[in-house]
Amino acid sequence: ANSESNAEANQIPTFEAMAFSDVGLTYPNGHVGLQGVSTTIRRGESIALVGPSGSVKSSLVTLLLALRSQTEGSILINGERMESLDLRSWRTNLALVPQDNLLFDATIEDNVRCWRDIPTGRVLEALRQANILDEVQAMDAGLSTPVGEGGKRLSGGQRQRICLARALAGDPALLVLDEPTSALDPASE
């Protein structure tokens, strides 16, 4: 049964560790995305996937986010096989900051909150963690500053840091960053 609709699937209250054991991923067109990957990612660790374009980074992220299932090996989350878990529950532990920053035509606060029930204090802390709080507070309207369609009223680095703050505001157990510093100056990086 599909674990997303399986009422019997195990809930994941929090993320502690994700273990890959001889994991492979072959796409339906026959392209091999991953082969023989074995590693463990633990809560609190920082891991960087570095490699040229077209390497295995995207395939591994696809598995981390449970957008595809591995075709070989096993993936365990907190010691449980990923297939037996409620993937909605897994995804509540995740936040993704994609390379292309998506901002809504709304205020900075709305973009960080993303219409979730997040207190203003947590929004401010997330902005601080993303190294943009001082800039936001210096703006005439502060948190109420409109960003414009796609964030056009902000610089590329500001857009990227607002998206990072959005991810951090949800207090994820696992934060996945795709090219997180591509639009940042060296000091912000």
C-alpha cells in the first residue's frame, strides 16, 4: 500500500537519524541516479553534497524528500524502513530551500510565515538566523515591507535569505539547501 494513504503507517514524531544502506535509484527511463550509497545522517549534523552538475546530488535529495523510492537497498528513518512510514508525517520534519527563490507578492512577514501559525517572535528569530533581521528592521515598513511579485523589490541575496528564514521559521529537523549561497555576498555566505 502507498505509505501516504496507509492508515497503518508509522508516524514520525521527530527526526533523529536517516540511514542509507547500499541504496540505488534507477529512473523509469533507465538512467542510474544513484548506486551503492551507504551513509547515515543524524539530527544536528551538517552535511554538504559537493559535485559537478549532473552528479548524484539531485537524486539523493529526491530520496531525502521521499519524492521517489529507492530501487535498491534500504532507507531507514529512526530505525524504521521508509516504506512503512507515513510520508506526510516525515515531511513535517523537513524544509527545503530551493536554488530558485520563490517569494509571494506579500510582506516580508507573510513570506517568512508562509501563512502558517508562527508567532512574530519566531519570525524575528528566523530572520536573525538567516542574517537579514537588521536589514529588515532598517526598512521603512520593517516586517510589513512588501516584497513585490517574485520579490522584485529585494536583491537576490535578500530574497535568498528571506527564503532561508521561511524554512527556519518552521523549526525543521532536517533542512535541505540547494545552492544556498549562490546569490549571497561573501559576508552573508
